[in-house]
Amino acid sequence: MEKDQIIYQSTRSGHLTATASEAILQGIAPDGGLYVPDHFPEYTDSFEHLANQSYQQVALKIMSMLLTDFTEEELKHCISCAYDSKFDIPQITRLKEAGGAWYLELFHGATIAFKDMALSILPHLMTTAAKKNGVTDEIVILTATSGDTGKAAMAGFADVPGTRIIVFYPKGGVSTIQEKQMVTQPGENVHVVGIRGNFDDAQTAVKKIFADKAIQERMEKSGKRFSSANSINIGRLVPQIVYYFYAYGQLVKEGKIPAGFRINICVPTGNFGNLLAAFYAKMMGLPVENLICASNENRVLTDFFHTGEYNRNREFKLTSSPSMDILVSSNLERLIYESADLHTQMTSTFMDQLSKEGSYQISEEMRADMKEYGFYAYYATEKQTAEEIRRVWQESGYVIDPHTAVASSVYHRYRNEIEDQEKTLVVSTASPYKFVRSVVTAIRPELAQKGEAQLSDDQLIDMLHEISGVGIPKAILEVQHALIRHDTVVDVPDMEGEVAKWLGL
């Protein structure tokens, strides 16, 4: 049987196309658009068969369907290099039933956040793609992070031959553990830079650097090329589709649902990549009913799904779930493209309006399409997030981080309002140890009254260990006394200059 070939095209120009390997190397299309598959391949294997597959086997199946110019041998090599002993459980991810939901734990990798699920494999996909396309340039990964992508990307790319990686993060806008994980990262090819601004500032500046023709020319002359480790890169997004198929198979295997039974998926999201991956899984044939978008107090996505207006012109709030502190959700562009009936000019117009005016309004037809796709959106306040951490722990003894708590709170509100009792996956995106101060004070609010600020992170880590009964992750132990290697902080207008300086351009 001939393999179904997938071509990738820009959301903003239909004539800009690429193979999977070319799209991964570029990261972002030349016109600033995001690469999307020209059609969705259909998953045709039985779900009973899926239930008996290992994570690596599911990854090979799903990635072969979407990355069609990679050979089976190439993908097997990438998968075996990625999903190995770096993860602390052999099944890579697992399900935990607690508090009336099924939590999909995606934090068992090297940096204890869900970004490991894709960023463990992206360096291998990228170096393989370079060989396939005869690229000998040094690949420079340029990435903005709201907290987790940066560390996971650096862990994946550190000392990988033929690559360098530069990560920008909002100084003061990530948790103490997140920052320490980044600034202690070893690797001769790694550079970490704090910015005086928020994640949206960093992400916007990174996109401008990608589009800057002058710096591109200087890069070419010095034998370098930019690519991205953010989920704007299709090589980041495709591996995220895998765990939704795997999780569904595990629900079938454990007898929690019959094969073919439809489930809901609730995702805490800021940049929309993780929820978009669930949507892509649904488009490929995974039996998914509703896709629940969970936001924190930066509720731009909730407002968008309720009104059809995307408006970033609002106060930016620092919350206990910093990886979701985002007002420009880059991956939403891919959903806009789908709901605009693959209309590149319409998508481009919306994105131009967002860039220039800070907002755009989609049509009623597009809103109807999104409703038809099964999207629902709610948000959780800081108070509700803390209350949910405490409720789940009190009722089940299970400890969740603030991002997972946002999704859990939103899911229970959804279930009460919609009266939908379908099995639901609540995506658990990070270990509670990564946000130890917020978690411990949510479970023991009396600490805040007694001055929890006086407690050190190490003391809080020990307290969480006592509360949860879960061993302290290796990733936490490694950074507790690690050497600070990166201390550069710049203003947003100076980001491009810092890139040029570090690369010697």
C-alpha cells in the first residue's frame, strides 16, 4: 500500500510548501506563517491494537503518518534516542485517577514538564532532517520561553553537534525552580538570557529576528541558520499528538472505556500548542468529543472562544501558573486557518491585525466551526487554582501543580455546567515540585499567614515530599546546589544585538 504523503504549507501563503523535514528545519515559514499539514491522515488501526502498544510503538505509528519523508529507520532511531531512561517510568507517561478525573501525567522526563515529551525528540528530528536535505549549516535554535520550553529545549540540544541554542525568558516571570533549571544549564552551545519584559515581549522579538532579512544574510555568510524549538515548529507539535493516542489506548487497556468510546480532553494552555495537538489527534480519528481550553487569569483564549474576538490589549498578569502567562497564543493561528476553510489571505489579515492593532474578530461562521470541533473554554482565578490543589489533595491524596490545577478546576466547572459525564483526560503538565512554593502554600494556607516567604525552597521541597509521599525528582536534586552559568539580562530592544554578539555575527 502506497504511503499517504503529507505536504506542509504556510498558514499565510498557500504557495509556500515544504516537506516535513524542510518544515522542521525552517521552524517558521518564510512569510511568518506556521506550517500545517495539507490534509490529516486517518488513523485506521483498531483501538484494541492501540491498547497493546508501547509508547515507542505508538510514536512510530503516529509520526510515520505525519512526517512522511522520514524513513521508518530514521524515525525509529529518533524515537529510541528520545524515549529512554531519561524518563523516570518505562511507559514514559501514565494515567492517574483522582478527584473525579483522569490525569495524564506528562512530567516524567528530564526537566519534569510536558515539554520533555516533544523536546526530547526534536533535536534528533532536526539533525536527521539536516542530513536528509544536505544542510551543513550550523542550526541555531532561537526560542522564547514562558518557563518550561527553555529548559527542556536546552536539555535536548545541549552539546548536540552542529547546533546552538539561545533561550530568552522573562526575568521575574517564572518560578524560582524554573529559572534555576535554566541558568544552571551546562553545554558549550547553550546561551540563556533574561529579558526585562514578559513572555509576549520575548516571543514577539524572536519572531521579528526570524523575519529580519539583514540578520538572515549575516547568518548565511557565517554558515548558520535559525530554527525554533517552540511549538510553532511542526517538529515540536507532531510528537505532542502521540501522547493523546497512547493515553486513549491505556484507557482501553485498563478497561476504563470500550474501544471507540468518545472522551473529552481538558488542557491548561497559554500558547495553545498542547490543545492544538489534541485537536489534530481528533482530526486524525481519535474518538474525542469535546476539547476544553483551560486558562488562568490571563484569560485571552477564554474570551476569544466566548466572543470571537482575540484581544491582547489588556493587563498582563503574573500568576502561580507562569507557563500560561501569555497574551499572544501563537498556535491559535493554526486553528484560525482550519476554521477559515484553509483561507491563507484571511489568516494573514487576522495575524496582521493582531500585530498592528492587538486584536481581530473572526466571523460567526468560524465561531460555529469551532463549536462544531468541540471547543469549550473557561478560566480559573488564582484563588480557584489554590483551592483546587487543596481539594484534590484532601479528597485523594494526589498533589497537582498550579497549571494542572487550572485545568482540573475548569474541568469540574465544565462538568457541572454542561452536565457532561464522559470520561475526561485532564492534562497534567508539570511536577508539583517545579512550583513548590505555590503548591505547599495552597495545601497549607496557614503558612502564608506565618510568613512562608521566610521558608527556603529547600525547606518547601522537603515539606512537599512529606505531604505527597512522592520522591523528590532527580531534576530538582540536580539544581539545588548547581553552579549558576548564565546571568545575562537585557532589555527587549537589545535581544537581536545579544543574538548577534553571541553568534559572532
